Amino acid sequence: MGVANKIARLIGPAVLPKISYYRKTVDSYTKYFVSEKVEKKTVLYESRDGKSLTDSPFAIFEYLLSVDPEQEYTHIWSVTESSEMEKVRELYKSKKNVIFVIRNSDEYLKWLTKAEFLINNSTFQPFVTIKDEQTYINTWHGTPLKTMGFDIPGNPANAKNVVRNFFMADYLISPNPHTTEMFVKNYRLNENYTGQIIESGYPRIDQTFHENKDDLLKMLFDFNVSLDLGKKIILYTPTFKGADLSVSDGEIAQIHQEMSLVRERFGEEYNVLVKVHPFIYDQAKKYVPLREFLIPDIIDTNKLLGIVDCLITDYSSIFFDYLVTDKPILFYCWDDDLYSNKRGKYFEYDELPGPVAFNIDELITKLEHLDEQQEIYKANYKLCKEKFVPYDDGQVTARVVEIIFNKETLLGVKVIQPTSCKKRLLIYPGGMRSNGITSSFLSLVQSINYEEYDVVCLLDNIRALDQIKNVADIPKNVSLLFRFDISNFTAKEYYQDMHIHLKGVKKGKEDKYPNEIYERDVRRLLGKQRFDVAIDFSGYSLHWGKIILASKADRHVCYLHSDMMLDMEREVNGRKIHKINLQGVFSVYNRYDGLVSVSEVMKEINQEKLAQYADRSKFTYADNTINPKKILEGTKEEKIIEVKDTEFFFRDGHINNLEKTIKLRSSRPDMVLGNVDKKELRDPHVDVLGKFEYNEILYYKISQNHQYLGWVEASGVEVDSVKILSKNKVSYFGKLNTSAADYFYTEPLGLAESYPLSKAGLYRNIYVSITDEVVTQTGISVRVMLKGNDLGWLPKGKITFSKKLNWTKTKEPSFKVKLLRAFALSANHLEKRYQMKRLKDTPLKKEWLAAYYENKNKTSLKGYLLPIENENYKELGVFQSIYVQSLATTLNGRWYEIMDDSGKTYFVKEEAISIKSFSEETVMTEKEVFKTATFKKIETVVFSTLLEAIDKKGTVVTSLDSVTVTKEIKTSENNIFYEVKWEDKFLFVEQASLNIMRGEGILNAKDEIIPYPDQDKVNIVTVGRLSQEKNQIVLIEAFVEFQKNQPNSHLYIIGAGPEGNNLQNKIQELGMSDYIELLGQVYNPFEFIKRCDIFALTSLYEGQSLVLIEALTLGMKCVSTDIPACRLVLKDGAYGLISETNDAYGVAQSLTEMINKEQRFETFDPYAYNQEAIKMFYQTLTSLK
């Protein structure tokens, strides 16, 4: 570690709380957590992140006040500052036992650590930790209509803080069985939840039953809500649908405009009021025309529902609460087709307790016939009441208080208590990237008997696609929790932790190991849970080892997946990547109750080499489990039902012909519900909101003057390019929260001239300056500056802004803010030196060319993976024509970004090539392919010759049902043509006219289709991480020798890793590109492996070769180098061939022998193997001392 990094580590814990508002908050909270004692009969309430006194926390608060005339309880409300909140606080000014604390203030943080009861209707922040003496009640905030928890498509880690809060809670309040199922199944609390679920109704709904409405009406008048007491009330409650917390002024304007139309039609009879979601309330109240009809967010929704005569909502769960009134509910779902498929719903339209309208005309029509609609939906309404509000009788709060505060057992009240007598396991599985440890873990949890074991899996804060896919394979019986956010350490404790991380635990100084701080962090992550056994299944991270060792478990276990001492010395690109971590891991081995190797031979090796770190008796072993059913049957492809989403598409549009009436569909064209109407528009301008293709016709979703109209065929609308709505010079400062998939762009995102510039993921957690902010129809983009260099544009959401580094009353930052920013920038140079070095090879400007060119320079080109001149280049050869993607400008000069025939990009110096545009369209590449395709339209343009295709001189003919594609041709104009077999002749068609059907094969991680092996060839396959210890280089060299005698042969290498480029270069150097393929990472490779002839493994060492066991399961002929783990798996050659020497010659000889000589091997029984392996796992757990 360099001197600068050491300095950064030393000053970081002391400096960060001064720079970061959040770090200071966590630092203060942690100190109070340690110092403050819990005070009896104190209750802290938080609703909607402190924005209001509402919901079930408010119902419990009011009830406790009413039954506690002696004021024995002290009530503390978490609030944010606002003029509306001041009015509410004023109502309790005379109550000496009611305290208001500003959220995140010191007083708030103190009360979080010392209040006896904590009540929240959502979630506490990630640093909040519940002490043994505290009781946490989570009331949640609604019966779910939209999918929740791990049912939501995408990254399961998005639910991390919600599921953490649920596991922390001593009580969960559920209004009905459906919500209980949400807790238990959708958030996978399963039988691991150790608190109690009170399924007895919602305390908040009691407020709807209250007959005294005077206080509520007075408050509405105090807030200047336009209300005529002589009229009934219609309330419109659109929910919040955004993925982020931004919402456009146009959306607010639409809410107002459409309700104005309702008010215009029904204003003589009804007050038409609006209540928006808390996330958009601050923006909504700024919209002056809406203000007098807008219900203040501070008003309790359930009290309000008590005076409402008709509810209009979309897919907000508010309608469940309103069922107790027996009054009409209408669903206005104008934008459902933009969101429902992305998020998902638990109920279909025909199950709802009221009619659905898809545009404002339909809504008004249904309101005009409200009595008829009520009669039509009477049965649905009754069923919904029975299902969703079966317990709500106005007395729910009293029951909840009796159970929790008075510890009473009430007959007839459903309380779900933990009753499981199973053994409880906590497992950290590793990073869940696609590798052997992940495969082994997944097989294990797929094999465990859940009649006897409850399992909690503690995961990292996953982001990568392969992590998400792998987590999806964890059985639903397993509860998921995540390690995220920063640890609750004080500055002093950070230094203690740093010392352990860098130095490990020294012999004789075990008492210096700060286990108590790790126990506190585990309490933050896992709540009050206890386990029988806690397992570090990865075994490579001291950080995770500390967490597992600090968990409340009777026994602690660490897995050893390899020759750990040898792995510690392993190098990748000249670095011993495991050195520091494994030195630390070894130093805590003595704290574990068991050290489990994955094979008997590896147990003996580790026991011998690691004897200085732990008693020999702690070393044991359990073979890796497998999932025979998945290996043997999981290769069958499931029928994929494609669910199409509406594409968000925000543009200005113009109706082509105002003289004609346009046909409008109120709902998306593929939906059964909704109406089709013809409409005359006087104004040609429309706002385009989305697009969708159905039956080969493109449709646009349009609105006009902030009123949604419907779906119209795209042929009738001319769409403008994305336009800039506003530009501002700013002086922001923040940290990049980018991921590997994020790029800087040449211009604000969405603009026609915006292209990817460089990888923004490389600069994750770097502090940057923001100088410009641009709002377009597709979102907000900001210009990112680093060390005075313009890195390009990013979405604003990719920046994390600190209040301390941005708060200023003037446009320019104050001296104090500038000083704090300077501190933050020093962290860039000290802690992120590697990323800062990347500035030299980061493109700061790009001229986008994306075309083929003639190259006048006839010298061989040197291609660099990055635009920086060094020894790591590849001789690309001479190019007469070349595909140039861009001309990039860096601090090192100007570079062309070129692409070779395989699609791989390289940078070459600008002066290395001399390019000229082609004078006429020319064929650049011709590639033989074999694909099946169908035609997009009934009629197709075909060309007799390639020249005709280039000249666009074709003939319109009736399309065939399908054709075989035999060639793919690319031209200098980036046009792609296919040669197709048309009955008894060959013709050419444009790429755009065909739908290419997926051929037989597998998909790799890049979504590339890899055709299955040619069965007329001898096919050899290997699977594994592309790293030095897997030694694929020897297999490549061995195959070269093998291929001399078996020219009709092919080698497939499945996997990814740091050696990928070296292996590819070796293949090209040997001239074997046509015979050896690197397929990349493949999620499910078994069907591909099964179609090959030989499985070969050339590892230098293994813990226990899982891929070799999987190959045996598939019945493959197996060849392996002679290493202890593989000799054990192959049973000394009974199951496969073991090479006589572990070099290329020895492996080549074994491959030749396997093909040329008839071999008789014993049959491997995967089911018997796995039964024994899982038995060994159970025995390991029970034998721990």
C-alpha cells in the first residue's frame, strides 16, 4: 500500500464526519447508542419520514393520549420543519408529555436510542438499531395492490432496508391475510421472523369511523382548502409511480386540468379535492391553480376518508381502507399501461370493487351513472370487504395497545407468533458472482431439508446482473438480508477495525479484537435474531468473517474451498489479490468452531499448512453438494411468454391532418378493456408519452393541454426530437454513485447528438463538481467536472449530493463549503488514486463517426484497450478498410476508436491511420450464417442481386411463412442485408424486413447466442474461471497437438476472468481462432456441455472440482490433470482419465487416448453422491463442539 493510501486511511474516519452530513449523523447516533440508557414509558413515533402526524402511528398516539390522563407516557414525534407542521404542533402545545424533535437532529438521534417503544409506518434509516430493551412496532402503510418485496422485478437488494426493518421489528401490524402473506412470502420472512404479526385490522382505519369531524373541517379551512359544506366530496388520490422521486410540472398540471373537467361537470353537487402522494406533495403545492383544492399532506388520510362521499384513485392502496365506508370507488388508470408490467399488480381489473376508466371522458361518464356502477360492482365490493377489511370495526387500536403495551392475550385476535423448532442457519455465500463457490452454495441451499432447517442468507449489496440472476436461484424458503450502508462505528472504532483489517489478530493480543463493535453492526443488519450455526461459506473475506463471528449463534463455521495457503500467494496481473484478506482470515480461524474443507484431501492439506492458526481438531470436511435435477433436467428450455412493456417516450408531436377525425383508443391496443372513439382536434400540437407496437402497427400514447387523450396510430403523428426544457449554470458538488453499466455522454442524455463517451462506473465514489444542469423531455442531466476536466454528462440521479457540501444561501459556495469540498477532493487523491490515474486515458471529447472508411496507411496497426501508449498492445495487422466508431480526445492526445471483424474495439493513435470516406456504398463484410427468420410484414421487398440491394432496386412480393438466412452482408453505409433461400433460389432482403428467430444454442452473459457444437466434429469443452490456477493455457496448447491428428475437432472454453485477454491472444498467436472459442460466462451451460464429446480440466489445484462432478453427472468422458482433488473426484481413474503429466503433452496424450481407445469407466451416481454430501453437511453442523 502506498504512502498516500495509508494517509487517506488514517485521516478518513476523522475527516469524513466533517465532510458528510450523513456520516456525522451516523457518528452521533452511534455515540448515543453506546451512552444512552432506555427510558421506560417513552414512545417515539415516525410517519412518512417525519413529514406528517398521520397513519397508524398517529392512531396509536391519539389512543394512548386518551387512555393516559395521568400522562405516564412521554410521546416523541419525529418531524420535519414546515409551516404546515407548525400548525399541527400548535395543537399539542398544552400537552407537556408530547415532544417534537426534528428528524436527524441530536435530540432525535438520542430518542432513537433511549425510547422504550419505536413506532414507524415505513422504515427507519439504515443506521437505526434496536436494543434488547426497546420494542419496535412497524405498522406499515397499506394493503398491497402493486407487487411488493422480492416480487418486484429487478434487483432484490432494492428491498434491503424494508426487509431489514421487518426483521428488526418486534411487532408487525397486518390488516388482513393478504398483507400477512406480503410479510411472510413476498418479503420472505418465512419462519425466520422472530417477532409477532398482529393480524387484527389497521389502527389508522379507526380514524375513518370517528363521528366527530369538526376538528378535521376546521383544519381544512385553516389550510385554505376550498370546501363548500353544502356539497358532497369527491377525492382524487393518484399514487406515485416514479422510479425516482422526480415528477414533472406537466404531471401536476394534468392532475389539475382533468379534475377541473370533473369539477366543471359536477361542481354543483360535489367539492372535487385532490390528495397526492407524499413524495410529490411539495411540488404539487407550488402549482398555484391546484393549491385551493389540494389536501395538505399533514392531514391524516383516514380521518379525511370519513368525510369523503366518492373516491377516485388509480392503483393506490387507499381504496382498501375506504371499503369500510360502503361508498363508491372509481379507478382512473390512464397511465396503468406505462407502469403495471414493469411493477406488476396482485389483482386484475375485474376483481376491483369499482369501475375502471382509462381517460377523463370515460371517468366522467362513469360518474354520471354512479348509482348504476355501484350496483354492477356490488358483489365485488362485498368480496373485497370480506377479504381486506375483515377486522376493521373501529376498535383495532385498542386491541393493538392491549396486546403490545399491556401484554394482554385477547381471544379471537389473530397473533402469529414464532413457533419453529427447526435448527436455524445463517449463511454468507460470497459475492454471488458466477463462480464455483456460488454454484456450490446454490446447490447446498437447493438440497437442504427445510422441514428441519430454517435458513437466513446474508448478502452483499448486489448490483451486477449475474449476481441478480444467481440470487434468483436461491429457494424461496431462504430469507434474504443484505449488508449495506456504513457500519455504526465511532471514529475511534474505525481505527480499531482498520488495524484488524490490515494486520489481522496478532497472537497474544486476542483481547484487542473489538468484537463488540462487530456485534453492534450485526445487530443493525440482522436485528435480534439468534442462530444455531453461522457459516461464512465464502471464506475469503476478513470483513465478512468478522460479521459471521459476531452474529448471535451457538456455533460459527468457515468454509475452506481450496488450498488456502496456496491461494493466498496466487497472483493476478502481478498482484497477490487475496494476500491481505487471507492473512486476516487466517488470524481469526481460532475463533471458529469448525473449519470445513470441501474434500477430504483438501482438509488434510489445509490442516497441515494452517496448523499454526487453529487447533487440528477444528478442521473437518464436507463434499460440495450438487443439484442433479438441475444439471440433468434444467437444460430443458421453458417456453418464454414475452410480456411487452410500453416504452416511455416523451416528445412533442403534431397531428398530421387536422381535417380528419382521429381514432383514439383509451387503453393500450392489446388490452380488452377501454373504448375506441373518433375525435376532432383543433390544435395540432400533442404531447407524446409512450409508444407500443401491436400487430406490427406502432402506436403513440398522447395527451393535449394536460389532458390524456389515448392511443393513436403513429402514422398520424409527426414526432419532434428531444428538446431542452431548461439550462442552468450551477455549482454543485457530490459523489458518483455509478455502476459498471453507466457511461458519461457527449451531450445531455436523450439529445440526438448524445453518445457514450467513457465508462462512468470506473469513477464510482469519486467526488466531482457539477457546473451545468440541463432538463430535457427525458430527464435531468448534469455536466461532471474532475480536476478541471470535463468528463461529460450523466443523469442527475447518478450523483449523491451532501447537504454540507452544497448548502448555501448564495449561488456561489461559501468559504466554509469550499474548504469542505477541498477536504473531499483530497480523498479522491488519497483513497482513489487508481481511479484518478484513469483520467489520463479517459476520453474527454468524442467526435462520433460510426462508419466504415478507406485506410490509406498500409502499415500494421497497434491496438490498445485504453487510449494510452504502453507495452500492452496488440498487433492488429494492415487494414484496407476499417470501421471507425469515434475520434476521442484524451489528455494523451487524439485516438481513433476502431472495431475489428469480431466486434472488439481498440484505440489506435490518430496518426496511425489515414481515413477517407468511400465514394460509393461498398460491401465491407460477408459472413456465412444459418438462421431461420420470419417476415415482419405480409409483403416484402426482395432483391435479385447484392448490387440491386445496394442500389435499392427491388421487387415487392408476398412474404413466405419463413426463410433460411445463409449470409449476412454489411456495407460501408452501415446497411445490413441478408441472403435468404427463397424456395429454389437465393435472394437478398434488408435486415429490417426480418425477424430472426433464435437458433438452437445457449446464451452467454452478453446475450450472444452460441450455437450448439457441430455433431460431426470431435468437441472438447472446459468450464471454469479464466484465471492462472485454472491453467486453460495448457489445455489450449494440448489441443493444438491433439488437433494435428484430429483436424475435425473443436475446443470450447466456457467462463470469464482476468486471463481472458491473454488466452484470446494465445489462440490468435497459434492461429487457432477457427478451432478454439472463448464463449464467456454462461448461466446454464449443461445442455451445451452434454453435446460435447470430452470434458477436460487442466487446473493446477482445486478444493474439490465441482465442474468435474457436474460433467460426470452429465455422463461425460472426462480428462483431468493429476492433482489431489481431481484424482479424488475421478476415484483414481475409475470415473475418467487422469493425465500422466500435467503439461500440454500429457493432456494431449489423454485426449487422444480418450478418442482413439474404447474406455470403460464406472458409472457415476449423482443422486447417491449428493445424498452423501448433504448428509456430511448435516453431520458437520451437529458434530461441532
